[in-house]
Amino acid sequence: LDRPSVIGFLSPRILIPAWLLSRLTPGELDQIVLHEAEHLRRPDDWTNLIQKLCLLLFPLNPALASIEHRLCREREMACDEGVIR
């Protein structure tokens, strides 16, 4: 694991790499957990799965690849906004 993530569909978990835990202040850890919890609050795991399946079905579609990249960025920004709220 190279970065904090939410793993799982039916019983999702927030995973934080051990190497990162030792470098974070308590405030930074809180912000990371809030960000990942925001992914859980939203249906991000399912929308991400659908995006990846579309890329598998249409691997040579440059428009789809561009849309997928933009959706990933927007999803992260929406979670950041949720933390700020």
C-alpha cells in the first residue's frame, strides 16, 4: 500500500500505510481519515468500479480515458470539500 485508501465493497475499510502513520501529526491523520470516510459516505467505490470496467471494455477510446481521468480528479476534490465542510 503506497497511499491511504478505502478497500472493499460490502465491508469497506480505510487503510493507511504503516510508513505514513509514523510521519503524520494527529491533525494530519484526522484529515486523512475524514477524507477517506468521505469516500465511504459517497458511492465512490462503485462508481470507480464502473469506470474501470468501461476502460476494460473500451481500452482504445481516448475520450473515455480522458473522462475517467477527470472523474477521478473530481471525486478527490469533492472529498476534500467534504472534509473542509
